[in-house]
Amino acid sequence: MRIFKLLFVLFIFSSCVAKTKQDSFLKHNVEKGETIFSIAKKYQITPFDIYRLNPDAKNGIQENTVLLIPKRTVKETKAEAETKNIVHEVKSKETLYSIAKEYEVTVAQIQEWNSELLKDGLKKGQEIIVGKEKSAVSENYVEVQNTKNTVETFSHKVLPKETLYGIATKYNISIDEIIAQNPDSKDGLKEGTILTLKKASSKTITQVNDAKLYTVKPKQTLYSLSKELKLSQKELIKLNPELEEGLKEGMVLKLPNDSKQDSLFIEKPLVNLLSTIKKDKKRNLVLLLPFNLSKIDENTASIRQQIKDTPLLNLTLDFYAGAMMAIDSAKVLGLPVNVKILNVESTRTSSNIAQLIKDNDFSNVDAVIGPFQNSHAETTAELLLKYNTPVISPLSKEVGMKLPNLYNAVPSEEYMISKLFAYFKEKEGNVVSVISAKKKSTKDFLIKNYPEVKHTAFNESGAVDLNNLKALLVKGKKNFVIIESQTTNQILNTTNFLMKIKGDYDVQLVVFKLNDSFEYIDIPIANLTELNMLFPSTKNEEELEADKIFDKKYRNENGISPSVPASKGFDITFDTILRICQEEGFAKSVENYKTEYFENSFDYINDNGNIINNGVYLMYYDTDLTIKQVK
């Protein structure tokens, strides 16, 4: 009897379910020439809705087939985002860094996704997760698995006021691809139309961390795009090599993330890290300095002469003297930092860095300063990547490998110039150049990266065409005149001419860097001060009270005034000590804060994978014969 009652209840329940299901869908007889997409369009649903109730339809439909069609409901269900793992099989000689670089993720991310698998290190043949791929979450985005086509497609229902350009941008595909899949869309879009779209190819579009994607609009040129995005053409091509073949409508371009673009124009807050020091635990700092002690003959009486004759050793000793002052200052402040200084034996092509790291425990080191040569600093950073140890390259202007733990403390010349042009733009200035024939590479750089610059002509004898220069100036605007020449006569003639017309035109002299040509007695200092000569610098040239104190202390300890390497030795070491003593550590401190010391400023930015100091000063000669910082 119990069994009978149970069967009866189940029968009643299943009948109710069947009734409910029947009420929720319609039946459709497939007619000749109909497709899943035309049927979906007819009932204002998506192909996915049909496939869900009719799984066999994925293999194609035939005339007179009966399909179950879901009734439309007022409330539409949002597609849930699904996360899929991107898997990579480890090949011989591959490293975590090389794999991370290939898939444009960080080593830390790979370690997080494969924490158990990588306990014993990376092994050939292992399958590891190297990325997470999310499907779009949208009310009108539905994925369709097409068994007859290797290219995955999905459907999109056109919303009110949507355009081909808007849809192409949304799904990172080109307008041509949309029209190819949906020929009728060429004549315009109608609300409610169901479009068949191809998934964007991972080979065409790569999303790097928080990188932006941009779809090229009709009639755009590389020049107009460069101006709109505030990026140089060189930067765009670097991120999108396919641009070498030309720009096309609908192309999806990769742009730098916000941190890079904004950091050129919007500075981080300038802070005093001394006010947020954490003394709760010991920190460890290592300096790798190229003393090359094995090359010094200690048994001779000519050690002083050896030092004098070895430029790298001179440089190292100056940097070391400044660094030691920073370390002593940290001790006076009671900062809990252990410092170890190791001797680097190196040539241009080799070093003992790998052996030093093998012989010393770096697992608890909070930061490493050095070596000086960029290639050796890269080697250090690569070897310490497993510990995520920050490595600061203190003196090199070269920018090479994109390593997440390598910090270039010296601004590159390209960034110094970009700082100038950001200032020109801020002042809405007219930019004119006077570039000698020997500086052709500089002119080519400006033409490629800053096409708005007007270039002055030269006459047959090689002199500046002053009439042409005047014709390029604009009344009522600030005129920035860039001089790039090592010829005293060219500089003298140009500055004399600018002084002559200064009453009629607002002009300011600009140089990319100071050189000996401006120190010749033939060029009056009055020309440079009256024209407020502007130049970028890695150090603050203003003489402030704090500088006098530092200078005096350094003189007392070393018998001479601090050189540029000595000042960098102090500023870089002191900045690093203060950053590792922050609660968030060095890396996060670098992301959040800008700092400034006696001569140097530190404003690190991520330039498409290279971490570079953007702490550049804009200085100018003032009429009171002093050098001041642009405010």
C-alpha cells in the first residue's frame, strides 16, 4: 500500500512538472530555408535558448523538424561569467619568468594558480595554469558552441541606439568581421536584431593585466590617433607591431594601462616616509657594488694611482661614500635595518653575481641596490625573481628586460623629453626646433614621436635660416625654441636673434641637456637668463638650505664636495631604506608614493612592464642668475 501511495504521489508530481514545462514553451515546425538564427530572430530569443531545449539542433536542423521554443519572459536572465583556465605544458629549459613573459602575466600569479604543483619546482611536461579567461557577463551576450566550425561564435541582440562601432568596441572585434557574419548589418542596425559574432582571437587581442583596448575609427591616421591618445607613434607601434603594416579601420589596439599614461601628467602624492616608519621587525638590505677588488694590487705603493686611473672604481667609491652616509643616518634614526655590502667582480660581459647569490642567503632580503651595469642588474633581478626581491638599478639610463622586480632609479632620456613636452602642452605652446645636421638622430626622434614640432631650415652654408625661424613663431602664444647643437656659432646666432625679437614674441629657450657649448665665454650668460633657458634634469639644481647641510656633512667626512654619484648613493639608499621600512613594503610604496631628497626625486612608473623612475625636474635659468625649478 505504501509503495502504491508513493507511486501515486510521484505520478501527480511529474504531471504537474510536465504541465509547467509545456506552459513555458511553444512548438515550431522548421520550414524550408530556416536557420536557428532566423528562428531565434522570429521569436525574439537567442540561439542559445533554442539549443538549450533542443541539443541536437547544434548539429544542424532539417525541414519539418519540431523545435521547442521557450516563451519570452519579462525578466531576462543574465549570463553568468564562467572562468576557464588557460593551460601550458612546460617545455625543456623554460623558466617561470619566460612563461610569465609569454602569457603576459606575473610570476607571482603563476605561483598562486599552481601553488601545490610548483612545490618541488618547475618540471618538463608539467601542465600548469597560466591564465584565467572569463566570458562576458551581459544580458545580450550568449555563447554558442558550433560543432561544424572551429571558430567559436556567439549571438548579440541589438539594443536601442547601438551602432556597429559600439558593438565592435564592446567585443574587441572589427566592424568588417561583424558585416562578414551579418551582411544585412551593412545597411544599418535595427533594435532587436540578432547578430552572429565571432569570438575575438587571442592571437589578435591580448589583454595584459589592466591594459586598455582601442578600436580604430574610420578615417583615423597614426598621427591623429597619437594626438588623441596622448601617446607617441613609437609607443603605439611598440605595443602593436602590426601597425608597421599600416592603420586600418576596426583594428583593435592595445594601449598602456592608466598608471602609465596618467603618471606622465598626474603625479603621485609627494610624501615624507619618515612619518610612517614601522620598527616592528628587522629589514635586510644588500648593496652589490663593483669594487673589483681582485684587480687591485694591494702590495704596491700605487693604490691611490690605481684608483685614480680606474673610472668605474672612482664611481663606485663615490656612490659607496654617499650610501654609507644614508646607512649612518638610518642608524641614528633607529631604523631596524641590517645592511650587507658585497663586492661584485665584473666586466662588460661577465660577473660573479650568480656565485654571490648562491653563496649568500637572499630569501629574507627586502631589497638589493646594484650592480651598476644594467645587464648585471637584470641578471640579479632574474635570479632573485623567485623571492620577488626588489632590485634597484642605481646609475644606468638603459632600459632593457621587463622584470617585475627590477627598478630603474635613473630616468631615461626619453622620459625626460616627455616631461618637457607635457609642460609645452600644459602651456599650449608653439614648439620650434633648431637642430644641427650632426644631431640628425634627435630630429628623427622628434619627427616620429612629436610631429607637432616645427623644424627650422638651414641655408647653404649651414647657418640657421633666421627668417624661417621667425616665420615659425606665433604671436600671442608661448614659443618654446629647442636648440640641439654643439656649434657655438649656431647657438650664439640663434640666442642673439631671439633676444632681438623678444619684445615682439613670447619666446623661451629650451635644451634637452646642458653641455659644454653653453659654458663658452662667447655665449653671454645674459642670453640664457633673459630667455629663461629651460632644461630637464635628473637632479634638482636649486641650491636649498638642506643641500648646504648635506654638502657640509659630506665635506667633513670625505674632504671634498659630493659628486653626482655620491648624491645618488645617498638619495637612492636612503629612499630604499625608508621604503622597506614601510608597513606595505618597497613594491607597494613605489606604486603609491613619490619621494624627494637632496638632489633626486623618485616617482616610479610601470612603462609597459619596465619600472622606471619618472622623477624628472624641469629647471630654468632666471634673470637673477640662479637656476630655479618650474613650479
